[in-house]
Amino acid sequence: MGAKVLRVLIADDHEKCRWAMAHLLGVECNVVAAVADGRELVDAAISLLPDVIVTDISMPMLTGIQAMDELFERGFDIPFVLVSSGISGAEDFIKRGAMAFVNKIDMGYDLVVAVFSASLGQVCVSRSAEERRSTALRCA
């Protein structure tokens, strides 16, 4: 039997970013859904139970952080990979429960690694965000 293929849920309010994430992850993962806002993210996570959630931080309805908090409060223990076009706050997001943080400019290098790291319970921070942290666990 082959290795289990990770089931990944993607959330981003920008269609081109959703497409890019799905394109990057679709080679090695099963993208079970790609949604456009935080409320859709929560609903899809509850119904699809993905192995990993990849979400933009800034979205309508609920932010990626608010969606993560809501799912954690409801008892769902799904690893989150947060993505953002900025690099500030990575350390705080990890402390809050995210397993990984990826700057959108690093997605081509670090998104797949971050998803697999998160699925294994390993913290991962993409290269440009890592440069600003003194104790970073860089995506390798």
C-alpha cells in the first residue's frame, strides 16, 4: 500500500491565490476544497475533516485566525498553515496554535513543506518570515 495522501482545505479570498495554492499542493496532496472566506472555511472543515488547513490570514466574514480559533474551540484538532502577504506576527500565530506560517512570496518554496511539516506536528516558518525571528524553525 502507498503512503496516505494528505487531504488539504484551502481558504483565500483572492481567486488567483486559491488557484496558486491548489496548483502547488495538488501535485502531492488532495485539495478537498478551496473556499473564499472564513465562514466557508469553518463549514468546509467541519463537513470535510481535512488533514491540514491552509488559510490566508486576512479574509471576509472571519479571518483565518478567527476561523482557526473557532474550530479549536469546537474541539477540532486540525493543523493550520497560515499564509499572508506580510511577515509580521508569525511568532504570535504559532503561539496561538498555528503549526506553520508562510509568506505568500515564499509559497513556491515553502508551502508544500509547511503542509507536510504541519501534518507531522512540526512547526514551520517560511524563509522570509524566519529572517525576522531569532528562534525560528524554518521550513526545511
